[in-house]
Amino acid sequence: MRDTDLIGADLRDTDLTDADLTGAIFLTQPQVAAARGGAGTRLPASVTRPVHWTAAAL
């Protein structure tokens, strides 16, 4: 998702499993926290992986 502008995007319950978001712009911590992801989801350095994104939850 290189250069994808996520400003204002509603990511609630979006499955980001194995998505590469390292090049996404304007991705916020609340957006990531509202989405679903896993060990394979790659995030930009500005965003912390939510604790609920565990392999066991998938």
C-alpha cells in the first residue's frame, strides 16, 4: 500500500493481516488499533503494533 493516503479512513474491523503498510501516509495509531492484523502485518515506524494483534487471535 505504498503511498496510500489513509487520512480520515475508517479502518474499524478492517482485516490488515499480512498487509504492508510501511509506505502508507497519514496512518494513525487509532486507525491501527481499530483494525485487525497479525504477525505478518508490516507497519510504519511511527505506529505501534496493537497488543490484540497476536498470532493466537487469528
